[in-house]
Amino acid sequence: MKKKIVFLLAAIVVVSCSTRVKKPEARSKFLKGFSTYYNTLFNAKDALNSEFTERDKAHKDNFYAPYIPILTYEEQPLGSDLGQSSAFAENSMKMAEVNRPQNGKNGPGMPSNGPGMPGMPGNNMPQDPNNPEGNKGATTLEIAEAKALKAINKYSVIRKGEEKNKTVFDAYIILAQSRIYQGKSVKALDALNYVFTHMKEDKRLPLARVYEGLAYSQLKNYHKSDEIFDKLKNEKISKDHEKLLSIYYAESLLDAGKKESAIKELDRAFELNGNRKLKSRIAFLRGQVLQETGKCDLARESFAAAYKYANDFEFEVKSQIEIAKTFNGKGNYEGAKDYLEKISKKGTYGSRKNEFYYALGLMANKAGKKKEAQDFFKKSLLEKVSDAQVRGLAYYEIGKDYLDRNDYIGAGAYYDSALVAMTYEPSRILLQDQSNYIKKISKNYYLIKKNDSILSLARMSDAQKTDYFAKYIEKLKIREEKEELERRREERNKGFDNGDYNANSLFANSGNSFEDFGVATKGFYFGNTGTVSKGTSTFKQLWGDRALVDNWRYSKKMATIEDMKNEALGITSAPNPRRFEPSYYIEQIPADLGKLSQLKKDRDTASLGLGIMYQNYFTNTSLATKTLYDLVDVKPEEKVMLQALYEIFAMNYEKNPQIADRAKQILLTDYPYTSYAEFVRNPKNNTFVKSSEEVENEYKMAYALYESEKFTESQGRIEQIILKYPKDALIPKLNLLNAINAGKTSGKEVMILQLEQIVLNYAKTPEGIKAKEMLNYLKSDLAFQPTDNKGNSVPNNPFNGPGQPSMPQTDQNNIAPGNNKVNNNSQMMNNTPQNNNIQKKQLNQMQKLQSPEEVKASGK
């Protein structure tokens, strides 16, 4: 009887372990749960663990990005196992030979590529007819996804709509994870929805909710993710789930831009998590957010906590640097400086001296010790590079100091060096823009200095010129004597041995008198870094820094900042036999009035550009205003004077009305009949609200009057609309129509004045742009008696240059109602030259406006 029972049980086991796939309702809950973990599901976890291990090895924190991630891949949960244990890693190694594919063939755990079971997520991996298992060229995450799907397809046990095999929960979490880390968040949500539908009573359900919130956050649906995380936060869940929730919730809030809420959640995450590494990373991230919100004291405390809990040398160094960056300048600077200097000399910290010197420079800047700060930054550049980005930032800080002192050549040189060294791309992009701006400013700045110098010398008497250059020659002699002494000292030192006797030096090998130049075991001559290093050192001792050019022996071509300044100022560096004669320099000063006048014009134009660039590039309104007022004081030509006064008023009339008032008074007193004077009387606001139906109807009426050639009535209606609705979106369009009406009733000169006003008031609108195009044409051929900006008559000169001016091309974008774009076909007056048939045709073409129906029919 016993034998029969044993035989029967054995038969049951064999049948139940058959590879035949049964429907979920017909499967054994116990046996399927057992085989799921120790076969396919184990392989899925192993694949996911391998991916996380590889990513963790490759992971390098970017401390210059706005935020660091809290979890590194080493700390990512595997399925429902919160935390990767060393036990799993060891078990994974033991099972690897059994479960992993061998020799490029599929292992026993690889799934078929079927569509998945009803109600379950399908496997969307591409099918290869030569490789039915579908893992050829698959990434580790795709393998983890496929393994999880196979575990679900083969081992799911559904009874009355409920999943009875609890181990399948792990498979769904692994499936969701593998998809999230592939960026397939929608498919991850598909997998999680099955858990919420068929495993409603599982105690691990909060973990699935955490990943649901993470998936929505990855999709940038922050409202939904916040809803999920906040609901979970108010539920009673296990401590492990709560730890993970606090981390993902804090990062989601940061991504959504809710910094204050994120700080509170990071506080909670810090308290919940006991792992030292996690506490350190949470504290560091919290410090970054606090620093960004201007709470430097709290940020400093947070970075101190990051340093306290850090179990990573890199984290220790970066935490110390951030502590220094948050120094507010009011604390004990000397104590903090001594502390950092001592740390930089201790053990392994000595290899990061360049970073600590950079941090000390930042602290010195905050304490108001500018010179000391620059010394620290320069010391940082002399140390061995441990972080290229820090080296670039040190160059940047030195360049910034040059910029603050208006030394644009020096600033540009250091900014270029910073661009070469920096590794964080967003910083490089910002710095590249600044570097380009500095080069443009530099060009104008040194042109002004050069021309000012020449004009100043030209105004001197002969005796003053002789005395000035005599003093210059004395300084030149002293400098040349110093350079000659230095050259002789270097000549004397040439005979002494300054060789390199380290292990890589060719002198360190006592076996051979000469380095092997052939193909012996030592290899190629220039492959020996020690030999190349010694050769480079010797060359520099003999010749100094030389440019890679022909005839390099004849002159030292080292481009120093001083050389660059001299070149910008037009001072030649090549010695001249007559350089010690005052007459040599006096002869080069221009005496011709025409040349001197041109120098003055060039100088004034450059000064105007410099003031505008200060405002546009660096938003330095005070320096821009000072530069432009200095220009006004030297009485430039009228065109430049008007532009300078306009720029001063435009940038100051809202925020600094007292400063703007001087420019306003000059325009109103000396240039009352200009469009600039009209602008300062009534500066328009370029911020418009949406157009109202009432204004649109009024505009249609004004346009209808214009079409009926009732120009005066059209003007009156437009002026009433503008007074009543000054901020309506149609205001620029109304002004343009009014300018055209003015041209018909008052002539070309009045139309030009009104178009200039539109350009000043609405420069960035389509109407302002079109008005400028119309002005370019109208001003090119004035057929009336012109006056200057003070109302005085000037000789009539209708042509600015040879040939007829070209007309703007006509298009469908006109000023007809229903079209918010403006036609560039200007409306000309009836006083056009009758003897010019070509121009007459052009003017007739410009006078023709499209009706609203034609505009609608054109589709524009």
C-alpha cells in the first residue's frame, strides 16, 4: 500500500511540473509560487540587479547641475525587496551559470514572445524569426522586462478575479521598474494597473502606488503624481515604503518647481532614512535647494550635515566647498579660512588643493577681500587639476574681476580659458554668450581709448607733446633694461643642469648611454613621456613660449594680455631704431582736420554702441547711463546725440525718472520737432491686453472712412479710440493707419514723423517693423523742402545716392480689418515728382490697399 501511495504522489508531482501551460485558473498556487522565484523571477531580478550594478559603477554625480539625485542605482529596490542585499548578489553569482544564456544561446529562462495573457501586459519586444526567444541584441533592462513577463505568463494563478500567487507581485514590480528605467512610463502604468485590479488586498500595494507616482512624475504629470504621493503620505504604511515614498515625493516636488514643499519633504526623508549614505545625499540636495532659494544659513547647516554623514571622499570635498560657497561674509572668516587651509594639507585632501583654494577664494570674495580672493583663485590654477569644472570656474572668477575693472582684454582672455576647461555644458553655454559680448564691448572700448588718446595729443602744444613723449621714453628705457637683465640671467643659467632625474627620465637608466631610437623593446622615442617632457622643458628654457609659425627663432611671439591691449590700442611691439626720439611719435599724430573729425565721429559712434551694449548684454543700467551721458557731454553729431538721449530716457524713465529727466529736457529744449521729443512727452506702454470687440468695430469704421477717402474723419475717429482704449492690442495698427491718413492730408513729412513715432513706441511689434521698412523708402527720396531737427530749412537734396530707391515688395499682410498684420505697402502723398514714371507706378501700387474681402479670400 505504501509503495502505491509513493508512486501516486510521484506521478502527481511529475504531471504538475509539466511544461504544458495551463490557464491561470487551473494552476497550483503552491508549486507555481515556488518555481516562479527559483527560476524565471530570479533571472529577472538578477538581470535588473546587473543593470543597476553597471549603472552604479558608471554613475558620477554632477555637482554643478541644479540638483543631485538622492538614490544612486546601488540603492534602487529590486522588486518588492527594498534595498539590494549582499546576500542576493552572492546568490546571483551562484545561480548565474545555471540561469544565464550560454555561448550566445538562449537560456531556459527566456520567454516566448507572445502577446501576454488576457488582462495582462503584453510583451512588445520585436520578434526575430531566427531567434524566437527574442533576446538577440536586447539590453539588460529589456531582458529583465522579458523575464518578468514570462514569470507572469507562466505562473500567474487567478481565482475569481484575484491573483493567488503572491510572488507574481514581485514580477509586476520588476516589470514596472524595468520599463520606468527605459523611459516607458505609460507601459509601466499598464503593468501596475493589473496589480491594483487583481491584487487589491496585498500588503505591498503601497509600493506599487509609489512607482505609479514615479511614473506619472516621469511623464511630467505632476498634479497626478502629487495626488498619489500625498494620499499615500496620509495612509498608514510600512516604514520601508514610507522611506522610499519620501525620497521620490521630494524629487517629484522639485521637478514640479515646488521648492518650499520639497524642502519640507526632504526634512522628512532625512529623519526617516537611517542609512548614512542616503542621509548625506538627502542633506546635500536639501542644501542645494535652500541655497537656490537664498536661505544660505540653513543651506550651510545642511551641507555640514552632508559632510558629517558622508561615507564617500568626493562627497566630503564637495560638501566642504558648498559650505564655503554659502559663507555670508559676516561670520568668522579668519577661522573658516584657517580650517580649510589645514584640511587641504591633510592626507588625501592634499590631492584636492585646487578645489579648496577655489572655495577659499569664494569665501574671501564674500568677506570683501577682493585681492586675497584673486590670490586664492590663482593658487588654484597652479595646483594639480582634480576637477576640470573647478579649474574653469577659477578662470571665470579671475576674468570676472578683470571685467569689474573694465579690463575687457583681460576678462576675455580668462573667459576663453574657462571655456576650454569647463565640463558642465550649461555653464559653458552661458559663459560663451558672455565671452562673445565681452569681445564686442572690448572692440568699442579700446577704439574709444585709442581715439581719445590721439585726439588728446593732437590738442597739445608742441612743448607739451615733447614733454609727454620724453616721460614715455624714460619708462620705455627702464622696461627694456629690466627685460635685458632677465634675458642675461636666463643665458647664464643655460649652462647648469636642470634635467629630470625621475624614473621616467632617460638619465635614470644606467644601462644605456643613449635612448634607443629604433624599434627595440623600449619603443618609439617620442612615446617616452619622460623624454618628451624633458625636451619641452629644455625648449622653454632656451626659447620661451613660441607660436607655431615660420621663422619662430627670430622673435618671441608670446601673446600676453599686455600685448593684446597694446595691439588693441594700436601700439606696435616691434622695436624701432627711433623709439627713443620724441619726434618719432610726434610725427605720427594726425594734423589734418578731416582725419581728426573722422576720429571723433568713430569714437562717438563706438561710445553710443558701448552704452547700449552695457544695457542689453549685462543689464548694467547705471554704467550704460553714465557712458551715454559722457557721450552727450562731448557734443557728438546730431544723429548720435538724439539716439543717446533717447536710450538714456528709455532705460530710466520708469525706474529712475530723475536721471531720465535731464535727457528729456535736452530733447524738448534743443530738438523739440523730432519724434524723440514726441516720445519723451508721451512714452507709450508696449504691454497690450487682448483686443476687444468694440475696438475692432471702431477700427472697421475708421478703415471704411479711409477707403472712402475721408481721411480727416478717419483720423478723428482713430484719435478718439486711442484715447479711450490706450492698452488695446489694436493700438499699434490704429497708429499705423493714422500715419497713412496723415500722409494723405498733411504730406510726406508729417507721415515720416508719425512713422518714426511708431518705430520708437512699438519697435518689436509687426507694425513697428513695417513702419521702419516704410521709413527706409520714404527717407530715401524726399520730394519736399526738408528741415533740420530744430525746424530750420536745409538745402533740398532728394537723392541720397545714385539710382532710384528700391520699393519694398508688396504682400497680403495689410492694415485691413480682420488682419492683425500690417501691410508694408506705404501710402504715399500726392506731391510725388511727376517727371518720374517708374516712381509714379510704384507709388500708385503702394496707394492701393486690399479690402477686407480680398484679405479673407487670400487666406492670409
